[in-house]
Amino acid sequence: MTNFETYLSPYTWRYGTPEMRKIWSETHKRFLWRQIHDLMAEVKVYAQQCSQAGGIIHLGATSMDVKDNAVVLQIRQSLNQVLSSLRDVLKIFADLIEKHAETPIIAFTHLQPAEPSTLGYRLAQYAQDLEADYQALRRIRNNLRGKGFTGAVGTSASFAELLGIEQLPEFKKRVSELLNLSFFPVVTQTYPRRQDYQVVSALAGMGAVLYKFAFDLRILQSPSFAEWAEPFGAQQVGSSAMPFKRNPIRAEKMDSLARLLAQLPRVAWDNAAHSLLERTLDDSANRRTILPEAFLITDELLRVAKQILSGLRIFEDGIERNLENYAPFAATERVLMALGKAGADRQEMHERLRQHSLKAWDAVQRGAPNPLEDLIVGDTEIRRYITPERLLALMSVSAYLGDAPQRALTVAQTIREIETTDPHN
């Protein structure tokens, strides 16, 4: 039962799934320790042909032979869960990309309107990076290695004394098979802490992508954009003081947690760099927090991302309004190129289009409809070179999307291949 009379880490009850919390629980950790103790006893019985192994459990081993291998097993179990959750998130991204591959939007650079793109292409940016993170985490998971059973400084001297040096290869092989875990060929009292750094850095890298997705959503949910919104429950209260509020609390939570996750690789780096000679203990205390918290934060990020994506609200009216306001400006480049090909003086036409754009921008800033299309089509000097019909075609949004829809679908297809070729990670 949770005791709220004392300090509790929010990761014990608020963030992460019960499954991830269980992996890093004291009970599960000790279960793994016991499993490794029993495994060692079994191997020693095999090696020495003893009928009773109780008296030699842990004989020849350092505590890190048990603890370090157990931690690697916890990391592997956690990565399995992360990969499973990430696959779910990627699948939803693929669904949305395929649905909106050709849905035009206005893209923004420097938070200012730029040129048309598609909604599917924007979503594919996040999905492409997350797919790369999936592959990176999968490689790390598949290449995890434990300390093995090598004693106080990694030389296996105590086990050589206990079993005989000729028995060591078979001993190591059997233990590796029983744990289904490869071991580093060279270790000290611990496995190289660089492995922790690689794991936590990969999680933080994925956190950066999820942070950007959540931050972009917060921008796009703001009234000045009004294109996307995270799910909002019928009974959800946006603000205790302002009943009308619809705050993006899920996306804000993602950014808050991802910001913390980004700091953890630095601690793991210090642990790897400061593990002096054959071992110091100054990594021990912080590893009790950074490893479980890195996974619990990641677990919560993926859980909330799945919630948001599953109920993502896309406002077509807002998208269309932004296109009508800003897409005509991007079309001036196409009009200018067409005028040049038609024999018009480029500098003169550039100035005419610039003047029309300034007038149109003033109108948009006043809240009026964008008049740029009418200004250009109504310019008799421009019509000397290009017909009104051709001008309207040049300013069509659908004609200025490049191959963005096809490339977005390529990302979705890559994700679908994960579903078929790697169904169980």
C-alpha cells in the first residue's frame, strides 16, 4: 500500500506503466539476484560434481557478479517494453501519414509562414526520426552484454581456483546460455559503464523527437494556428479560474519529462569516465535513480504520445484558413519564374510582385482575406505575358507540393515493414 506520509518518487505511482515499474521494483530485482545465485550454484554443482551446493553459493563471486548481470537483464526487459510501445506509436503515425499524405498545409520556418507542404509530410518528419530510434534501440538491445562471473577485478582468478582454470570456458559458456546473455570479454569489478551511457543516450535521443512533436503540437493548438489539438475530455477542466481554457496538458507533460530525460546522459557519461582503475563506487547511488527513471520517463512519454496520436484532432478549417492567408505568397516564386520564361524583365516583374505582396500582407495583418491572387491576376502588365487562367494555375497550392506526398508514404511503408518483419521486436 502506498504510504503518502513520507516522500515518494512520482515514478513509483504517477509516471510510467505498472509493467515498467515492476521491472525496476525491489521485488523483481531480488528475484533476478536469486535467479543468478541459483544459476551459479547449478553450474558449480555441474563443475565440481557436488551433491550439495548450498555451501558454495556466491563462493568465488563478488556482489557485482550478481548485481551487474541483474541490471543488464532489467535493461533488456525494459528495452523490450520500450520497443513494443514505440512500435504502437509508429503504427499510429503511419496511419495518419497515409491518411494525410496529400492534405496541403502551410509550412512554417522561423515560426513564420513559408511554403505549402502536406500534413502527412510534416508527420513523417517525426515518424522518420522515431523509426531510426527504433532501429538504434533494437541494435542496443540485441548487443547488450553483462559482466559475467569474473570476480573482484574481472580476472576470474577466484573461479579458476574454485573450478580449475580448464573449466572456465565451459563455466562461462553455460552461465551465458542459462541467462541468454552474452558477456564482455574484458571487465573489471563491473561491466563497462559506457554501456549505460549508450542506453540512456539512445532513450534521450528518442525523447528529443517526442519533445519536438509535443512542442509543435502546443504551437499548432494555439489559437493563432488552430490546426491541431490533443484530445480533450468532455469532463476535462482546462483551468480552475478560466472555464473556457483548453490547455495542452498532455503535450506539456511530455516536454517537462523529456527535458529531464535529456539531462540523464550527462550523469551516465560521468559514471563511465570516472570509473577509475578497476572500479570506484561513485556511480552506485545515482545509478539507482538514473536507470529506472530514464526508462520510466521514456515509458510515460510513449504512453502519452500514443494517447495524443490516437485522439489527435485535426482542424481542416484552421488549415484551410492558414493556406488561404499565406500560400499565395509562396506562389509568387513560380509566377516570377514563369514571367521570366515568357520574356518579361525579371527585375521589373520582381518589383511588381513585391509591391503586390506588401499590400496583401498588410491586408492579412488587418484580418482581411489575402488579396494577392486578385492583385496579380488584375495586373495588366503581368497579363501581357501570362493569361489569367495560367496565373491561377500557377498559384494553385496543389501544384506546389513537390514529391512530398510520395516521400511521406515512403516513411509510412518503412514503418509497415517493421510491423511485418519484426512483429515481436
